[in-house]
Amino acid sequence: VSLEKLAPSTPKPKRGSYDGVRAGGILKAGWLEKHTNKAPAATAALIEWAAADGGEGALAKVVAEIAATRQHFASRGQARVVIVLVAASPVLEDVEQRYALVVQRASLDPRLASLLVTETDIALRFGAERLEGLLLSEARAFF
């Protein structure tokens, strides 16, 4: 077919308003309800960690537990999981260094990991506030 025989296309007239227009295929039914009330935007997985035990066996155990937890959430389609290591008392002075080693060995993104020390009320409050900030930032990234 030659181009001369085709009628020129005319643009659609601009719509003054969208009243009475039903969106088709933009959002599925129940999508907003699911993503705001049913499916979590971010999840925190709390793992108890004996921070005072610095042996290789204890380190391997917590790394394996982190890997199993991440795999569990990945199989459920939950990608945004913040891993929280809950350091049981007593906590040693080098707990931050041990925590950094666990994060490195478990191949965790430091933005998706948190340390919660339960030794004192102040440390617990500080860790909870840091966890809240992490969860909020991950939820914002989800939406």
C-alpha cells in the first residue's frame, strides 16, 4: 500500500476532564489495599546473638542462621528484610567490631542490618530508634 493512499491521521481531541473515565489495566483490583494494609513494605527479622561468644563456631552459627532467614523471606517474595542482631547480655566492649565481622561474613548490606543491644535501657532505646529509621527508609524505598 502506498503512503499516498493512506488517510492522514488526525490526533485525538484533548479531554477536558477525566470524569466518568474508568481506568483499565493501570491498577489491579485490590492492589492498593494489599500494598498498604496486607503486604509489608519492610520486615525486621530479629536474631538472638550471643555477642560475648567470639569463637569461630558461634560466628558460623549466626551467619548460617542469617542465611537461612534471608532465604526464607526471599522464598516468600519479601525482598526488603532488615536483619536485627539482638545482642544478649553481657555485651563486651568490642561488640561493634564483632557485629561488623558478622555483617561482612554474612554478606549483608550494612543498610539492611542493625545491632540491638539489650544490656541497658539507653542502649535498647537507641537501637530501637535506629531500627525504626531503617524500617521507615526501606518502606519509603518500597513505595
